[in-house]
Amino acid sequence: MKFIAWIIAWLAYWLMFVMPAVAEIAPEYPFPITSIESGDQFARIPDWSQITLRSLPSIQEDGEFAATADVNNAAGYDLSRNWKAGQTADQYLKLGDLQTSFYPQIFNLYSIGQI
């Protein structure tokens, strides 16, 4: 009988204190997630095969950025822009914005078709 009381007390403790803490650690993600394992290690990472600029969360506030002529000349394109709340990244980013992070200039139509 004491054992059953102990189990009930342990279960109540688990449900009231441990489970809420675990729920706070495991957030909901606004984009697709995949799991990977390597040996005894486990990670949750973005599933890049399912993510597009359009599928990223939309911007929350209207805004604008005005670049100077010197900055635009250095970048090689006009960095100035404005955006509205609700727009997704495909609507306010420019190809040049991705130039030094994704290097789209190294792809040709054939290699893009293979992705």
C-alpha cells in the first residue's frame, strides 16, 4: 500500500513540476524541423529541404532602410527598401542580400535543377 501511495505521489510530482518544465524546453518552431543522430548525440535542426523564403515567419512591423549612395555603390546594387507587416522574406529580400551567405552566383540552371 505504501508503494502505491509513493507511485501516486511521484506521478503527481512529475505531472505538476517536471512536465511543465520539459514543455518550456521543447518550443514550437515556426518552420519544419528534422532530427539527426550521430552515435549517442541527437539534435533537432531546420529541415532545409522544406523551408523557403516564403515559408519563413512574416515580418511583424512596417519599416524601411535608406542606404547612402556610397553604400549602394560598394554593394553594387540599391540596398534601400521598405516593407509592410505581414510580408515574407521573398517579398522584401533581394538576391544581392543572399550573395555572401548562400553564394547563389556559383549555381547555374543545371545545378539548381539537381537540388
